[in-house]
Amino acid sequence: MNKIICFLFCLLCSLSFSSCKDDIDIDEQENTITYKVFANEDEYISVSDIRDEKGNTVNGLLVKSGWEHTIKTKEWDVYIILRCENPKTLLTVEIYKNKKLIDRKEGNSYLNLHKQIKSR
């Protein structure tokens, strides 16, 4: 009787601790990515290496401080490069994945940020 109870207990524990496989293939997983760009000066900022909704790379986009861009993507990585002519301008970029901040970086006149958004 004790062996049966022990066997049932072990079986129950092993079933409760087993993991479920995700129904969504990670390659098909779509994330919402938001870029937020700030500067301490009211100057034009050149934005490069961001993607649009179709996955195309956008380069040379001119924006002012307080700019925000949101896309949905199945990509594994996101990139952004910021440039400003004034070397005293402090640039800040934040990257959000599904409305959660995943990275933030600051630098004067130039910023380069690469972030992996998926992992196996």
C-alpha cells in the first residue's frame, strides 16, 4: 500500500512540475517596440537604423527632442543610431518591449544602441 501511495505521489509531483511548450513559435512571436528619444537642447537629431512596420531600415530621419516611434516586429534585434551636430547636446534613447522599458542609454552628440529582444 505504501508503495502505491509513494508511486502516486511521485507521479503527481512529476506532472505538476512539468513545463508546457509555448504554442507560438519564437520566430513568429510579434513584439511591440517603442523608441523614445530625448535631448536637453531643442535641436534636430538624425535617427538611423530603425525599422518601419514592413521591416525596412529607415536612415537619416530628422526629429526634434521628445520623438517617439512604435512598431510591431517579429525581428530578434532592434537598433537605433542618434546623431546631433552640437557636441554639448545630451541625447537619451529608451527602448520599450511590449510597454516595458528594456534599455536606456545617454550620450553627447552620438548614440548607438543595439538590443536583442528575443532569446531561445
